[in-house]
Amino acid sequence: MSASGTRLLLARHGQTVWHAENRYAGVSEVGLTDEGRAQARALGDWAARHPVDAVVTSPQRRAIETAAPACAALGLTAEREPGLRECDFGVVEGRTLAEFAASEPDAARAFLADPVGCPFPGAEDPRAAAARATAALRGVAAAHDGQRVLVVAHNTLLRLALCALLGIPLPEYRRVLPSLHNAAVTELRLTPTTCALLTLNRPTR
């Protein structure tokens, strides 16, 4: 990778039915809402005004659908990166945190106190998720050295990756980065030895 680095424009996918209800949708395939499709179109319009050299997405449908308008606007074909799939949330898939707390209050309190050391039962280890996401993003940057790349992925995975890349302790990811907004853009400059956060949650409409 060159000393000037690669610009990664990270975007969370558009709103889904479960996210509208504040339900965890990790490995589950959940479609976009009408609002989510509007957010995807806004991201596509933004990409037309701020062109990128490549588009990379998670293999999950909600990310692919969100990236489609940008690909159409720029005449690009999205690349799929398996390492960018969302975290598996175990027993909380399809449930809200309040529902989980009602049935397993001790586990919910432990998660809120330390979401990395005490993840949801049956969930992917957040440290492993952060490692695969970081490796995936570094791989994208190396493959598109010196370019601008739109990366469409997921809220928890990208927050974990941002903490890992920026030297923020992983257990702080929920406090430091409460949420990446749907279809907003967070820009990084990644070099072989550094990572700079240039913008966070830049709106696209």
C-alpha cells in the first residue's frame, strides 16, 4: 500500500424491517424497508456526486441492495467481501435488547457492562469479528491502493473495526460509537501503518 493510503468510505446498509423495530439482525437475511430503499437511493445520488473507484459490500442482501444504486450511478459492479458480514448475535437474533433483558436480566446486564467480554449467549466473539473485519478492510485497501472505495456493511461490525483500527478499546465500542447511521458515510484514510478518521456519519441526503 502506498504512503498516501486508500480512502475507505464506510456505509451502513439502509434501514430494514427489524432495525425499524430495534431488533438485532446479524446473520439473518432481512429486507430493506421503503425508508431503507430511499436511503440507498440517497447514497447512490451521493456517490454520483462524489465518485469512487470501487464498491465493496458484505455478502448479505441488505448491504448488496443498499449498494446497488451507487453501482448503477457509477457503472461499477460491486465486489463481495465475506469478512464484512455482520456479527452473529446468537440468541438475540430477531429480538430487541428489552426482550432479552426481560427473559435473561443477568446476561443483559453483563452485556451492557462489557459487550466484548460478555457477548450474548451463542454470539460470535466480538474480538474475532473485529479481527476479520479489520483484515477485510485492510485487504480492500491493499487491493485498491491509493483509490476511493465505497464499503457497504453493518453497524456492529463496522464499529468494532473502527475501534480496532483507531486504537480504541473494543469494550468501548457501544459508548464511543453509539450508532452508524443508515446509509451515512464514515471516511477513513488507511495506510500500511496508520488509520485516520476523516468523517463520521456524514449524511447523504
